Amino acid sequence: MTMTKAPEAAKAAPGGRPRPKRRFDVLPYVLVTPVTVFIIALALVPAAFTIIQAFFRVDALDPPTRFDGLGNFRRMFSNDAIVGSIGNTGLYVVIGVTLSTLLGIGMAVLLQRPFRGRSVVIAVLILPWALPGVVEGILWTGIFDPNSGLIASVMRTFGADEGAVLLGQNKLLTIVLIELVQVWQITPLSALLILASLQLIPDELYEAAVIDGASTWRSFWHLTLPMARPGIAVSMVQAVIATLNVFDQPFVLNGAATTGASVTMQTYYVSFQNLDFGQGYALSLLITITTLVISLGVVRAVYRRVEL
């Protein structure tokens, strides 16, 4: 009798009462299921489809669809327009990430301390980021117009060449001016992301730095920047994603000219003008892989966990 009752005694809770059985709670799974289905349907399935189709010849002018191996990638890198757009996009990334990060840090530091009208300044600051890229391109077209634009008026005031065309002729100048428009758009988000990190820094640390005799510059360099690295990393990643996928600004400001064409513009031309969807899939896969690699590199190089 003792031997048979031992297991039952082991299951008993302290005090002689049996332990209640844990019931399987299905509610968390029910709540997560719609989001999971949404992600799979709108992200993972198209991504898998793109990866597969990148290795097939999908051309509406040359049916049927057939396996082509690395043929899409060979044709892609032998296309001068695509190779040129890769170099253009590299310049967009370098200029855009550098300027948006530096300006974002400066704006975040200026907004770190409360002052009267701070909320209004932040609301105005976010407006460029909230505007669609096409709208921004149209707005800046008036500024860059060689006849009646703002820059032309300034040049006319100082006796410079009135009819100077700013976009489409000099490649470097075209890329710099177009990227300045995108920097104007993405910098507010960078500033807010960095500002969020700065708001987590306790005032006691700055007070201790003042007591230790640290100057404002030393406090910024040895306290503010290290503590803001998580926000800086996130802001740089979003800037990398935005600049690698830039389309609206060069398309509106520079049209189809190759002097400022980006990789995403070439993806559009190859897919919807040349109807070579296989090469378009290959370009999309290239952009995706490049974005992942650069973003992971930025996170590993910049991000540091901050423990307060």
C-alpha cells in the first residue's frame, strides 16, 4: 500500500492538497496568429518568391519562364546603366547617412534640454519627414529651376550665370543636390531617434561631470555620445535603408537621366519598361542583401548596450 501511494504523495502540494493542473492557454496564440499570418503573407512569401524568380528568365517578350541560373546577374553587371546606378546609389548612401547622422546629433543635442516652445519646434521639425518624397521633389524642383528658381535668383543677384543648369549635367553635383533633398526628409527622424536616447541619460551624470571639472565638449564627447550610441545606430540604419532605396527624389528631380539614377530606378526601368522581370527580381535581391549586410555592419560597429 505504501509503495502504490508514494507517487500520489509526490504530486501533492505542501499541506496535503493536490497541485492544480496547468491548463493550456490558447489566448496568446490566438492573438499572435493574425500578425504572424500578415507577416508571412506580405513579407516572407514575396521574399521567397523574389529569391526563386531571380534565378529564372522571366521576360514577357521572351516566353516561357525558364531556369537561367546566374544569367540575370551576369546581364545585370554587364549593363552600363545598372553599373552606373550602383555607383550613384553608393554616393547617395555615403552622403545621406553621414549628413543625416551629424545633423541629427546636432538637432538632438539642441533639443535635449527643455525650453519654451520645444514641443512646437519638434512638431515643425517632423514635417519634412511626414511629406511624401514625390511632394518634396516637386517643391525642390522650384528651388533648382534654372530660370525662376531660388538658386537661380541668388546667382542672378551676384552676377553669376543665370541659365546654369544644376541638375542632369554634372554627375557629382546632381547626386549631391538630390541627396540634400533626401537628407532634408530623413534627418528629422534621425534627430528624434537620437533625442530619445538622450532623454534616458540621467541628469546626475552631467552634474557629476561638472563637479569633476569636465568641460562641455568633454561631457559631450565622453558622456553624451557614448550614451546615445543605441539611438545613433538605429538612426543610421534607417538612413541606410532610405538612401539605398531612394527613388522619388531622383525620379522627380532628374527624370530618366543616368547622371543621378539609383538602383531602384533601374529596377523600375528594367521590370516595367523592358519587361525583364527576372532581372528586376535579381536587382531587388541585390538591394535586399546589400541593405541587410550594411545595416548589420552599422549595428555591430556603432551599437553598444547602455546600462544605467
